[in-house]
Amino acid sequence: MGMILSDAVLLDILSYSSSEAVAVYDNDDLRVRFVNKKMLSYWGRKESSVGWVLDVENEVVISASFVRKAKEVWRTGLPFIGNDMPMELYLGGKVETCYFDMELRPFLDAAGNTYALLHCGTISAAVKREGKDNGEIEKRVLEDLFDTTTDVARLTQANIETIRSLFANYEDEVQLKEMAKSILSRIIVREEQLDMALKAANFGTWTLYFDSNRLHWDEITQSLLGFEGVESLDVSVAMEAVVPNDRKSIADIIENAKRPGNGGEYEILFRVNKVKASPMRWINSKGKVFFDQNGIPLWLIGVSRDVTDSMLQQEQITTYHHIIAQKEKELRMVIDAAGIGTFSISKNMDEIWFNEHAQKQFGFELGSSLGFKQFLSCFSDKYRKPLHEAFFQLVSNNVPMDMLCEIENVETKAGIWIRLVAIQYLDAKQTYIQGILIDLTQAKEEMQRKLDFISIASHELKTPLTTILTFLQLLSKRYHQFEESKKIEMLGQALDQGGRMKNLIEGFLNVSKLQNGQLELDKSVFNFCDLMEKIKAMYEVIQPNNKLYFNTSSCFLVNADMHKVEGVILNFINNAIKYTPVESSVYVTTFIEGAQCGITVTDQGLGIPIKDQPYIFDKFYRVNQKRGERIQGFGIGLYISAEIVKQHGGQIGLRSTYGKGAEFWFSLPVHRVIDKISYDVGDVN
């Protein structure tokens, strides 16, 4: 293993440095093998430090972070170079923060182990402005630079007093000049360092003299306020560059700083609008008032900097936050309007939060809390294991979820189909699972109704088609074997079945026309009572055993498509007959109410549940009840009837108490009321 065995080795190590401050350490405890006077002065030590180990507790300027970095370089063998690093150094007999260019270079032996560490550095002449936080670092730089300005002013004042004292107490003029020269040199150096730092950081300096009320400033400040080439001017003139709304604030803060009891501190953010070919700019200004021995304010020294970019960035961030908040508000409104449930689950799966819609979907009490197991228990058995696995993949591998599941409402015990979509969401503090619950129950039921419709339609069309084909096949093969009357009977039955198929197909076509807005009305003025007489006569033939009662005491003319209105009436009557027991009655009654006229069809059947009533006129909708399951139908008759009535400018509806029958009605605009002898048509038999 390599070691510093001789001065020759040490000199070889030192040859790698050209810095003004140098130290060499020879073990991992940072024992000093060599240190020059400049480094000793920065450490604040006067005696030789060879053999001394860096001790953070006993040394003011040796920071724990530096010791850790140096030991890390020794341990890893990787060099470290830092530029413009703020360091605590001894300068002029006291500790000051300076910007320091530093290098830590390890020396390795053949086995790759560190045997020496070279530490060298130089005070930096500039301040880095990039790569630092615009907020906190800028504030610290402002404070450091202002403190430095204050020190210069105080040092200048102290030096003046010292020079005066020297003239009074020293008779040796040569000695007095030498001391004054030394003091002035120190002032010049400090002022040059300050000026370099200020220019590097783009800070402008200025002084306001209260006795003359004039500002004296450097070129940077002149440029900031738009007065290039003007070295001094009256405050009132300078204020013209400031946005009017900010002028009073500046004046108030200056007056407050001039009071000795307030510490003389001055700081403000204001806007200027006089800069040529440039929009309004933001200026940050900070200063301090100096007083005489009687507390009279003499002058205000300060620094200023253009912070427009920072302000614009902050405004942009504020705008983004506002946009995000607005979008979140709009999203919540959309979610609420759509009835979408939302939920959030902590990543450790111990807490779940629901919005109001999700709580209603599951049947939980508002504001209730529950755990993940209780959440899963609401899902049907077949979905619990896949859901558990999907949540595990989401938490472990960030795999998004999108599943169709069935849940049971804990309050109503009703089955609900939902689409569950979830992702991981990271906010400012921790990770959550964020998801939505979309109720697809109606969509699933609608799909099932369509499938049922296709199944029923296929069956209904197949039955008459089979009958027609059977008769045609028999006639084709055994035509000469049948008597003429039998042939006519078979052809008649085939024609009946063909008519049945025609009616079914027309129903499908009417649905298609309604959807495309192509259903045309062939209107004419006709007597509604005459139409009712026609329908009554028809049912006397085709339904002789039903108790069907007609009451057409109200008689009127309407301007409508008679065939389509007849279809609506027949649909009402046929439905009433289908859903009414044989021993019960059906009543058909005309009425006039104001400018509307129409009919009601009342049955004594099972009735329609309240939950089904809002959807009874929807396309393909059929009431799911035990009695209804034995009755064939498509769920399009009432839909077509409702659309026909609406196209006539009329109204349609029902009134029903479940278990006590139903009353369907529709009305049309009355054309004219006519006189007619009142009569009641009793049982069609």
C-alpha cells in the first residue's frame, strides 16, 4: 500500500496544485501531513497543524459537511471539484462567508487504496446564478450582499474615525500614512470584491441621500429604471418610472425605515414601466438606512434586481393552478351529472373513501367508512378473486384496472352491473388508488332486451313461415289428392300466416322509420266516433268472448292520420286483453279536456310496478313479471304508439296501481266538437 514515506513523495503530491490554499491529509481521519499559511489563515489557526486531525467541534470554520465529503472522497477514491461554494473562512480576523473553488484529489496505491488526500482551494471571484432555487437562494444572496455593503459602509466610517484618531495621537507622520494606506487598501479590496459579486449576480446598487433627496446609482440600476447615462437625479423624477399604484407603497416603506426604532430595514417589490422597448418589469429592492449619533437618518443604501422572470413564472404557476382547479371542478360536475361513483384507496389498502354516488351504488350510509375486505364482499363471488388479483397488480406493478363486475347493494339487495376503472395516483404526500364506478345496469338490461327481442322476433317470424312452407309443400306434392275445399282452406291459412308476417315486418320497419325520422303522416279530418264504431264492430267478430265495453259519449273531429291512430287504439286494446284475466273486463272511453281529445283503455289485470312505469314507452322495454313472461311480444308496440302520438302534437301516458290493473290514455288536438246522441256500448257480445 502506498504511503507518504518521504518529503519527495509529499512534494510530488503538492506539485498537482497551483491554488493559494493547500493541505494534505495522510489517513482516513483527515490527519494533516502538510498545510500552507494561506489554508491556516482560512482555518483561523496560527500555529503549525502538522499531525493535527480536523475536528469539527473545536474549529469554527470546519463544517461537518466538508468533513463528510472529504472522508467520502478518501473512501471511494473519486475526486471532488466544487466551484463557487459558500464556505465559512477567516478573513481579516473574523469569520465570513465566501464563495470558494475547492478540489479534493485522492492518491491511490497499486491496490487502489487511498494513501493521501490533496485539499486545495481559492476564493472565487464570481457568484453562480444558475442552478439555484430562484426564491430562497436569491433572498440569501440579497441578504449577504446587503450585509457586505453595510460592512463596507461601517468599515469606511470606522476607518475615518481611526484616521482622525491617528492624526491626534501619533506624531510620526510616516507611520500615520502607512497605516492609512493599509486601511484604504483593505477598503478598496472589499469594495472591488463586492462590486464583482454584485455585477456577477446582476444586482444594481444605489444610495438615497435624505438631505438632498437625490438618488445616486450604478449603471445596472439606471438600466433597471430606464435612466441610462444619468448618474443621479431627484427621487420624484425617479418615481416617474414606477407604476403609479406602487409609488405610495415605496414612499411609506422609506418613511418607516427612517424611524430609528424600526431598525432602518427597507425592502419592497414594485413595478416599472419606463424601460424602452420592454413591457412592465418587476424590481426587487432591499436596503438599510444609516443614522448619525443623534438618530437622524443620513442616507439609504440598497441593492435592486430585475425579478420579472420569477414573477411571470409564479403568475404562470398560479394560472396553471387556477386552470387545474377549474378543470377539477368541471370534472366533478360532469361526474355528478353522469351519476358516476368515485373511490380512493390508500396504498396500504386500509382506508377507502367514496363519493355520494358510489355510496348509493353500494348502499352504504353517507359518510360511512369501511375496509378493503368489506369493499370486496359487496361483489359477486365470481368477481372477488379476479378483483383481488387486479388490485395486487395495480399496487405492485402499476397495472391499470378496467373490469366489468356485478355488485349487490347492501341496502336493497339489488344486483348492479358496474365498470370499475382504477389507476395509481401520486399527490404531494403519498400514493393512492383512484378509481371510478360506472353503473351499466341499464345498459346491460337494454342489451338483454335487444337479445330477447332478436330471440322473440326470430321465433315469431319462424312460426308463420314454417306454417306457410308446410302448406305449400303439401299442396306441391299432394295437390291432386286434396279436395277443392281443402285446398282453399290450406291457402287461406297460408295467407293468414303471410299477413301475420307482414304485420311483424311492418312493425320493424316502423321502428326503423321512427329512428330515422322518416315516418310520414297522411292527415285528414275524420269523425273519431265513426272510427270507434268501426273498431267495436271488428272486435265483435274477432273477440266474441271478451267483456269489452265502449263508451263514446264524447264525440269530436280530429285532423290526423286515421290508420296510424287506429293502430295506437288497437295496440292499447290488444295489450289490455292480453294482460287481463278472461273473466275480467276492459273499458274503452272517449274524452274531451279543453283543446285535447282522446281515449282511455282501462283493464283489470295485474298492473305495472312503479319502477317500470317511467320506461314503459321505451323501445324494446318489457315488464319483467311472472304473468308477462308467458306473453309473447317485442316491446315496440307502445314505443311506436308514443312516437305516433307525439308526431301528432298529442300526449300519451298511463296510470296504474300494481295489482289493481292499468289505464293507458292518449290525446290529440281537437279539431271540432260535434253533437251526438250519447250512447254506451255494453258488452260487445
